[in-house]
Amino acid sequence: MAKIVTFGELMVRLQPYNYERFVQADHLEFTFGGGEANVAVSLANYGQEAVFVTKLPAHAIGQAAVNSLRRYGVDTTKIVRGGDRVGIYYNEKGASQRPSVCIYDRAHSAIQESDPADFDWDAIFEGADWFHFTGITPALGPNLVEACKQACIAAKARGVKISCDLNYRGKLWTRAQAREAMTELCQYVDVCISNEEDAKDVFGIEAEHTDITAGELNKEGYKSVAKQLADKFGFEKVAITLRESKSAFDNDWSAMLYDVKSGEYCFSKLYHLHIIDRIGGGDSFGGGLIYALLNGYDTQGAVEFAVAASALKHSIEGDYNFATTAEVEKLAGGDGSGRVQR
């Protein structure tokens, strides 16, 4: 069993029921979620030792956030307690041609106001095999850029593999801020995860002849994107998720994994998704990819497992992915019929 450490913010997710708009809702659904926490839940569901690191208040809402991870087997013993509030994000689910909308209320959250000294990375990485973070965490402030840097340095000193999902969020920082911080942090990263927008937004690297708003992707162009990223930072592998958006409900979903050592560019099969909830879709890809790479899958097998895991997540309400290893392997193997299992 591999031990994977993830680091980031766990937030309250408030969402109108069904597909109501914010302005018409009179009550909200209350759950928890956050990029790196979502990855930890996926890995725990696959039977791995998943450790989530953050800072949360010691009050009842903070405890509820911790409990939301414990119930799925995530190790929460390295979570620092303190601060005054849990970050919140409001999610309005899109429908048909109306897109989903996220509104953040995370300023002055416990982790956003944390000190890098709050986290004892040498103790946290004891026995660890892998460390994962996303570009969302350093976007919370210079203190979190430093915390991520200290985590990466400690992980490297212990021979721990590092993955990062670029996850650019324009509501949290500017492209210039993202480029400066992520250029520094990516020098420590072994496995980079990106999508059709992040490489362009953060590093100005883009695929030719692609229009993501029109749902048109040139897969061959992503070979160049992956190679440019790997050449720039010395990544061992680069994964790029490929989403072709037809509407809020209907997306085509696939990915490419570039293995630098072998020179392989492996594209997954394409899934035609009818979406129940797309939030956490990229995180479930990351969790699936980490699991596959730690468990000896070859390049093609790893990208197939990761994409299948993410395809299943799009059918599940909430941030967390509750698909099992067997379910993912079944879908990756070609059984996507959705027939009743008796």
C-alpha cells in the first residue's frame, strides 16, 4: 500500500438544490470539497494510505470538515487546528447551455492565514511515497507559495515523488502571479497535470488550431504542449486532460499522457459524458493517475485508468469520487453500458 500526502484547502460547498439559480434558491445543500482533499478521497477509496494536510478551525464546522474525510478512510492526523473560519464556495450548477458558476468566500480562512511554520513536513512525509498539490493552494497567498515550496523541498529530500495539477483559477490570482509562483514550484515536480487552458494561462503554452469554447480540440497539438512543459521543467511525465464541451450536460472527455523517458504519447479512449456533477472531475483524474503510476500501470494503462475514474466521477454528486478500483477497471476495460448490475 502506497502512502500519498496531499496539501490544500478543504472548503464548505453550498449549492442550491437541483438546478436552481442563486437568486431563486431559499435553501442550500451543505457538503465539503477541495482539490487536494478530493484526490485524497479517491486514493483512499482505491485502498491507498491517503493523508490530507491543511489547517482548519477547532470549532464544530472545522470538525465536520475533518469528519467528511475520516468517513472515507483519509488520514486526518496531520491537519493543523486553528484559525477562525472554514473557506466557502457557492456552486450554481449549470444546465443545457447555461454554465455552472462558482463564487468564492475563502478570504481569511484558517489555511489562507496559516504560517508555513505550522506544517512539520519532515514528520508529515515520514514513510510517504508521493506528494500532491495543485496551483489552487499557492494562489491563496505568498505564505502558501512558501508552504508549498517547503513541502516540495522536504519531499525531494526524502525521495518522494511530486505531482502538481496546474489548476489556474483566475478568481484567485493573476496570470503573472501564477506564472511567477508556479515557475518556481514546478522545478520540483515530477508529474505535471494540465488541461487545455492551464498551460496557456500559466505558462503561455498552447495547442494550435484549438477552440475550447467551440468544443474543438486538435489532439496532435497537445504533444507539443506536453513536450514544451517537460523540456521547460524537467518533468518525468505530463498528463493533459481534453474536454470538449457541447453543453453543461454533455462533454466529450479524454486525456493524453506523455512519458519523457520512453517518448510515448498515449491518448485514452474518448468518453461521451452526460454530466451529473463536473466539479472534482479533474481531481478524480489526478487521483486515478497517481494510483495507476504507483501500482505499475504502463503509460497507456495509466491514462486509461485515470480517464475512466474521472468519467465515473462526472456521474456522482458532490466533490468526492466514490468509484472503486473494480468499477474504474471495468469501465477502462470497455464496459460503459451502464446496465444494471445484478
